[in-house]
Amino acid sequence: MMGGYGGGYGMGQGMMGGGYGMGSGMMSGYTNGAYAGLDLTPEQQKAMATIQEEASKVMWQHMGTMHGQEYRMQGMYGSGPVDEAAARKSFQTMADTQKAMFELQLDARKKVDAVLTKDQREKLSRYWATH
């Protein structure tokens, strides 16, 4: 789902899927070995795909916000005085967006956990403990 965003702001490794805000693991793993060994039912596969799609849409919106603020921040370091109020406002927007991305990852993780059986969650936990 969310693999391949590059590294950057946000979620850290092991949660939602390689990238601008999310690390590899939780959400990108639907197609990798982490989820392959769980023997997901067709219903579970459909639910996981829905979780991925919904989270991905929101994540891309957040990433757009982050990119926009980064662009504004870069423009502040040209010649002339820095507009501290504008810089602080951009920074706060980025911090708020990063928090929203983190909350999104936690929410998606809860949804994934709710789809999996206890045995599947334990298998997944063992998988991530060794990778």
C-alpha cells in the first residue's frame, strides 16, 4: 500500500509502509512476507485492502501539506530578514500534520489488529521481532 514514499517526516520504521511519514512494516506488508504467512481469508484480505486504501488517501493529503510547508520554509531562507511569525506558523503546521500522520498510523494499526485473529497477531508479532 504505502511503500516507497522515501524516508522522512513521520511514522518511523515498522508501522505503515516505507516513506514520507511511514516506515516499512505495518501497511506495506500486505504484499510481503509478514502477511503472507498469516493465511488471510478472502474477507480479511478485502478488509486489509480497504484499510490500506483509506489510509493511503489520507496519508497523501498529509504529505501534500508537508511538502507545501517545506516549500514555504525554504523560501524563508533567502536574502533579507526572516519572517519569524511565518516560519513559526509553517513549523506548527508541519508539527500538527506530523502528529496527524502518526495518529493515522495508530488508527490503521488498530484496524489491522481488529481484522486479524489472535493467532495471526501473534505470528505477525513474531515475524517483526525477527526482522
